[in-house]
Amino acid sequence: MSASATASVPQAASASSRPASNVTGWRRHYLLLVLLLVYGMSMIDRQIMGVLIEPIKKEMGVSDSAMGLLTGLAFALFYSILAVPFGRFADRTNRRNLIAWCCGGWSIATGLCGMAVGFWSLTAARVGVAVGEAGSTAASTTMIADVYPPEQRSRAMSVFSLGPHLGSLVGLGVGAWIAQHYGWRAAFLWLAVPGVVIALVLRLTCREPIRGAQEARPVTAAVAEKFSEAMAVLLGNKAFVRLALASMLMAFAGYAIGMWNTAFLVRSHGLQLKDAGAIMGFIGGPAAIAGALLSGWVTDVMARRDSRWQVGVPLLGTLISVPLGIAFYLNDSTQTWQLAGLQIPHAIGFYGFFAVFSSFWAAPVFAALTNVIAATRLATALSIYNLLLTAVGGGLGPLVVGLLSDAFTAHAGQESLRWALVCMLAFYLLAAVIYGWAIKPYVGFLKSKRIA
């Protein structure tokens, strides 16, 4: 994808046409940091289930399919019901306060998971986590778009998108250590506390940004817009629809892989739970962080030369990640490296690079969406986007892996989970095709300076 004058489109609106911002200088970076911590806590509270699948399954005597339901569909169903109403509310209310209340609420619900007396009470507590998290991500993204100009937005979004990877690092690494030494209930209780603290920090120390402060676009035109009208506009936006569809497929496979990888290392490579969690958290986590930061920097640099790279970077990263993922899951070598007392299978070398490139899509796509959606309906649009990622990705991905693993058991035995995870990589390839399909309408929006 070469630079060309015809495809190169200015990424920033004229500074003179932007409303004055009330969050500038160090305050915008501080706000980004706090929102990153909130996002990270949401992912800790969501992803910790991945490292606790085995002990919970053993104590409660349920199947892989039941655990897939608990870790995926039960969470995603209620997230789905509330995500769009929360997004509509965020377009009309103080987003800082909304996010703070949500963060405190889901953190308390995480603590209640540790007090569950059975499978269904644990499911009810997980529903509470879903309700809280439904109001956070879309509102956070719009706040970031209101304090960073378009030409810096991919980098800002890449920092924000570190949340899931930090969450995986802490949730898998620290969560596994706590579970190994004090039990899975203690892991929920201990990791609930930081979320309450961060909620208070956001509420007491951050400002609510002025909407549209970084855009040459009206900020009042859609205040009274009906939901049906907003949906009609968004469905007519081919760039939004195609980017959302591709990202939904990435989330479908990615959530499933993230949720089941620890169990895969325990079953197929014979690792202890604490070692498998540490490897996924402290090796996979930093690799994904590096990929997220690299994607933001590369995208901002390349999109200044040719705007097609805003979507081309996610496309390229996705294509590179597929063979690396196949190599990781099909490598059954028993050889290991010794590091800090850990037995690290050689297959993890492939996973490290897989984690880097499979993280290339999130930040550039978030930034691309903010470039083609009006500030007054941005939270609504992003709540729909996150709904697709969570309902289909987080909800169905882990469940499908559990169902496939149970189905493959008759033929593959202990290795059934390995083949279930290999199947997920096919969805990465389909997502790459759709990202390519999204490039033309995305560039068309930028050229015409239309905002949906």
C-alpha cells in the first residue's frame, strides 16, 4: 500500500474551527491514564475468569460448555441489553460521572463473585459485572476523542487499548498466583478493591471534556435525535458497518483464545495453573502491549502519507498473526526453557509474536471510527460497536470453544481444546478480508469530509 496524493487525506480539522478545550496540557494525558486504568480494571474483572476456569469447574462439577456459558454468553447477554442505552445516555450526560459509577459497581460485583455459593449465584454476580462494564468503554473513547486531535488519536487510542492487555497481565498473572496460594474466591475479592479506588480517582480528580473540542463539526445538531434516526445514519455508513463487522470477528476469536489459553497450557503442555497463568500474563501481556503501542505509532505515521493505512495496519497485523497462531497451537514439543523458575514450552515463542500482531487492530479501528462519526452520536455508535464485540465476541467466542472442545473429545481426547482453538483462527482470516473491504468507504468519507 503505497503513499499517493489521491489517497492522502488530511487527518486533522482546522484548529481555528475547533471549540476551546477545557482539558489541555498534562490534564489530557492524566485523563487518558485514568481512563486506561479504568479500562484495565474492566478487563481484569472480565478476564480473570480465564485463569479460574479449571478450579471453578473442579469445585462445581460442571462441563466445558457450562464454563463457556459462564465466561461468555451469561456476561455478554446482559452487557448487550444495556450497552446501547448506556451509550445513548453517555451522549447526553456527564461521562466522567457515568464511568466512575459503573467502575465502582462492577468492582463490587467482582467481589461478590468470590462469595458465590454455587454455579448460579456465581453467574448472577458475573451478570452484575456485565451491567457495570456496559457503561464504560464507549463513553471513555468519546472523552479521548474530545481531548486529542485526529492526527494524534491513533497513538492516544493505542495507549487506551493497552487496557485489555494490562488486564490480562494482572488478571492472568496475579490472579493465577492468588488462586494457587489462596483459592479462586480470594482472587475475586482481592482484585475487586483497586477498581473502587480508581473509580474515586476518576470522579474526584478528572474533568469532563467539552464535546467536539477537537473537531470542526457541530456539537448540538443531534441532541434530540431519535435512536431510529441515529441507527439509520450509522447503517448507511459503509465504513462503520464493515469495520464493526471485521472487528466483531476479531473479538469473537480473540476473546475465545484469551479465555481458554491458560486451560490449554494446563491440559496440552502439562503446566501447573500458576505457571500457565504467569506465562500468559507476563509473556503474552507485554507482547500484546508492544503490539498495541506499535500499531498506534505506525498507523499515525503511515496515515499521514496515505489514509488507507488507517485500516491497512489492522489488515496487515491480522494476516501476519494467523500462521503464528497455527504454529503455537500445533506445536506439541515437550522441550521447555527455564526462566525464573517457570517451565516455558518452546511453543510460547510463536505465541509471543502472535500476541504482538493480533493486537494491531483495536487502536487504529477505534481512531478510524472517531474520524467518520459525529461527536453527538459517537458514544451511541461506539456502544453499538462494543456491543458487537462483547455480545458476539465475548459472549459466543468462549462458548463456541467450549462446545467444540466437548465435541472433539471423542476423537482428540485431552487434545480437544487444542483443535477447538485452531478453528478460531479461521475467523481472523475472514476479518482480514472485511478490513480490506472497508478501506474504500473509509477513504471516501475522509475525502468528502462527511461525518455520519
